Amino acid sequence: MQKEELSSQNYNFSFWGGVNNTYSFQTENGIVYEVKLKPTPYFFDNPLYAENTYELSIIVADNPTGRSPIFDTKVSRTIAAIFEDFYLSSDEHLLIYICESADKRQNIRKTKFDRWFEHFAPMDYNKYDGGIQDSTGEIYPVSLILKDKNPHKAAIIVAFIDIIAGYNQDK
Amino acid sequence: METVKKELTKEERQANIDRLIARWKASQEESRRETEERVKTPEYQAMLRELRKKNAERGIVIPEL
């Protein structure tokens, strides 16, 4: 039922594949997004879930409007549909989303991302939020998304908290 | 498997965080470059045409700008 509802309210998307699991879609305003789910084995130390960890990037590939993209519920639903597609291959996939801060708009991005997440929250996903601060004082909001049925859920959440606290080991 | 977490100083933890952020930034940059290269390809334009067609079949009209 959920899937049916999504399919009638999202944009069509294309899967490019490749190492970075790239998906593309275009909005009614002509904005083209690329959603990448890039393997990020260095994030966690534990091999049980390190190999299933992916960094989520949402990139505006083309924006003919010349303005900052406005909130579009179809975009949310498309990203949700992409997630569904991606998680079909394994319930053990983990996503890490770190908000870009170069233009000081990380909190806006975080709010937008939270709104997107509202659209896939009912589909058995959990999101855990935190923030990491670099030595210049810049704070980067970071989210972990995993399926409720992930067998390593408890250990992953503990590891995520450790990373935020700086207990990640360089690999 | 039980592991014992090694206590780290504040400076060591900050260094870990800085390293993680640097790695992530490099990865983001690489992703952006990959996208910039892809949009120049004929395959990308073909994909947009195909997406426009599929969306139109479902009543979503995407203008050709």
C-alpha cells in the first residue's frame, strides 16, 4: 500500500549504478538531482557493518531556475522510493548523511533532510541524529539511517555515538 | 566480541573528528566532480529525455529549458 502510494506521487528516477550507486531524477521545475549511495567502509571499524555503510549525497546536478530549490513533496517521495529500491538488496545497509557546511547553510539542509525523512519514516527506518564539530568550531549535523530489522542495530548505534565523540579509529 | 575502548585525550578525539571530516569532504568533492562530468555526456541527455517521457506518461510535465 505504501509503495503504491509512493509510486503515484514521486518523480521517475534512473539508476546509473556504478560504485557510487547513483540515481538521477528531474523535477517539474527542471531541477536535476543525483542521489549517491557511496560505500564508506572507513566510517565504522567493525567489519560486521562497516562494509554495509554508505554515505548519502544529494547533489543538484542542474538547476535552470537559478534559485535555491524550494521544498517539493514529490522530491521527498522520490528519495523515499530510491531508498526503498536501495534497501531491496539488503536490510543491513546503513546510510550516513553529513550536512555540507561550506556555505553555512547546514542547518537549513538538516531541516530539509528531516522533512524528507518524514516521508520514509513509516517504512521501518530509524534515524539517529548527532553533530560533529571540527577544530575550527564548525558543526556538521550528521544522521544515521538504518532499518529497524538490522541485526546489528544496537552495536551500530553505540558505534555511531562513539564516532561523534571522536572515538573513530583511522583506517 | 567484547572490545575495550581505549581512552583518548580531547586532542586525540578532535584529531579523529578532523580526519573524518577531511575524508568526507574529499569524498563529496569527488562525487561533485563525477556529477559535473556526467552532465556533459550524451547518455545524460538521453536519460533526461527518457525521464521526461516517463514522467509525462504519469501526468508530470517537465519543461524543456
